[in-house]
Amino acid sequence: MNEKNSPARSPLDTDRVRELVWRLAFPSMLAQFVNVLYSIVDRMYIGNIPEIGPAALAGAGVCGPIVTLISSFASWVGVGGAPLMSIRMGQKHMRAASRIVANCFVLLSAMAVLIMLAVFLLKDRLLVWFGASPSIFPYADAYLTWYLLGTVFALLATGMNQFIICQGFAKTGMMSVVLGAVCNIALDPVFIFVLDMGVKGAAIATVISQMVSCACVLGFLFSKKPLVRITFGSYRRRVMAQVLAVGLSPFLIIATDSILIIVMNMAIQRYGGSGQGDMLLTCNTIVQSFMLMISMPLGGITGGTQTVMGYNYGAKRPDRIRKAFKHVLLLGLAFTSLMFFIAHAVPEIFVRIFTREPAYIETTVWAIRIYTMGIIPMTVQYTVVDGFTGMGVAKVAVSLSLFRKFVYFLAILALPALFGAGAVFFAEPVSDVVACISSATVFLLLGGKILGDNRRL
């Protein structure tokens, strides 16, 4: 049966590439920036809780990579399915595109329930293994316990939002995230301070906010506004397997980032001891919050424009793909250059949002300046990896991602062992520079072959 339909000609066919990249990148970047507020706002209020602020912030820091690890499963399905949908739309196979969305919705829903149950059963052991000392364990336990109750809403909101953005409704996707973030900002002080619920209140506020975002995303995808909506039926193991194969790269990027932060926290506690370890763990929570303000908007630029790559790859338009790569890279370099300036000129402004303790401020400012030394060259890897992912070239993207993580992992193990706990912050710039070189080399060697004949892949 011929599944090709003849819908109206898409802007992805006709609009200038630069305009497409900018129109998709900016809302996606802003959406990711607002999404960062979920964790940053929680940590900001938690760090300012009277008397227990530093310890509570360290507890939230232990939970942070676990929460991000859970969220990475949304990227596995969402970022895995959305490029495939874009490719099918570019090929004018609209029924196949609809089938992909249906399978992703069911897969993500089932995955969310299973993850929630599994983490809940292992929660106490995970927190201890991942760096929660006796003094900060109660705060970490309270936050994670309540956060897990919103796992289904969090994963559906994040994962299914990709199918809104990839259909050209970037502003709608952004607004669903903004609405949730605004709810979180408004509810956090109410639950934490007014109702005196502390760390538990921060988690409850986050869950409610994720419910709001989820309702917006699903409400839109079940409506008649998008070209491809959520439908029921036509479930295929083959389709799910293909989605998971394509989404493996972004999943590994986020999941291994979370695992490496967990390993980093463990190294800090091991080499810093009970006193310095808890202090550096608090500082690292702030450092990672600042890094999220760089990596997530940058990922919004490179990931939000994947639909341009995927659509034109399916339409066999390598000229437009090359132009898209160029504009995405330039936009990413402009953003990371700005953030590099902020990180090295005025990091104190950001740090003081979380703590007023002079010793914590001094150490965290130093750590931010070290940790962000390689963020400009980091742009190259984000552009190459997300570009290849958007075209469905999963093997190359995964290999580049894992190589960077391997370098980072070795640096985390070696540097603090040789030079003390504080040296762990140098692991990030080392891996960023190495990843830039490796990604650029692979793109120069394989890019022409990949774009010249997409039937080989």
C-alpha cells in the first residue's frame, strides 16, 4: 500500500535555511533555559533555608544527577522518535510519521512507570552510594521520595514535547515549558517557607509544575492543530526498536553525564573527607547549576534544529543540511562565548543566589571559572553529535559521545587522586577540548560521504 500523502508544501522545503535555524533554535533554546529553572529555583530556595541551607543544598545536589538520569529516558524516546518523524514527513509518508508518535507515547508511558517503581525500591541505597553522608541524607531522601511521584508527568512532558517542536510549533513547545517553570517559581516559596515543608516542599512544587506542563503538551498533541497527532493502535516492536536506536545517542549523552556527576560526587567525598567533602559537594551543586545554564540552552540550539537536518536528509537535500550545520555552529559559538564571559567576569552574582557564606562563595567562584574553560570548543561536539542524530546516523553520534565521556571519566578518577579533591573540576575542560578535536575530525572525514549518499545509512 502506498502511504504517501500530498500535504501542503512545508516551510522546511521552501524557507531559507538561516531563517529556519533561527526560528527553531531560539524558542528551543529559551525553552531549555526556562527548563533549567526547575532545578535552579529549587536549589536557590533550598540553599537559603535558615540554618540548614548548605546541608540541604548538598542533599539536593546528590539528587540532581539521579533526577537528570531519570529525565534522560524522555530524551531517549522523544529525541529518538522526533527525527524519525521528521524524516518520514520529509518523505511525505504521513501515516508512518503518525505511527512513530503513537508508538513513542505508549513506550514512554510504560517506561516512566517502570522507572518510578525501580528507583523507589533502590532509593536509600542509591543515595548512600552516590555521596549522601549521614548529615545530608535526610534532605536528599525527602526530595527524591516526593519527586519520584511525578516521574510519569516529567517524562511525558519532556519527551512528547519534542514532537511539537519537530513539527514547527517551537513556540508552543516553549510555552509548555515556560508555564511549568512559572508555576514552579511561584509554588516553591509557598511550599518551602509559607507551609514550612522545607526540601519536601520544593519537590512537591516541582511535581505540580510538571503536571501542568504535561497537560499542555498532551492537550496540544491530542488536538487537531498539529499535522501529526497522538493516535492509538499500530504498535510495532520494530518501530520502537528503531526509535530507541536513534535516541540512544542523546540518551547516553544525558545519562552518562548524570552518571559522571554521580562519580564526581563520590570522588569529592572520598578525597575530600567528611568536612571538605560536604563543602565541595555543596559548591559542586552550584557549579552544576551554572553548567546547566550553558549545556541545556546549547542543547536546545543544536537539538531544536534537528528537524531541519532530518527533514532535508529525508528529502535528499545535502546543500541545505550543510548550510544548517554552519548556522547552528555559529549560533552555538555566539551563545557559549557569551556564557564564557559571564563565567569568568561575574560568577559571584550567580553564586550569591544560592549562598551567602564567604567560604562557599570563594570556592564556588574558583570552581566555575575552572569548569567552564572549555565551553566554547564544546559547541563543536554538540553541533556534530546532534546533527548526526537528527539525520538518524546514530552509530557515529553515539561513538563521539561515548569517547568524550570516557575521557571525562578517566580525568575524574586520575586528577583528584593525584592533586586532591579540588582538581576534579579540571575534568570538564580537558574532556571538552578533546571532544572538540575528535568531533571536528570525524565530521571532516565522514561528513561528505554521509551527506552525499543517504541510502548507505
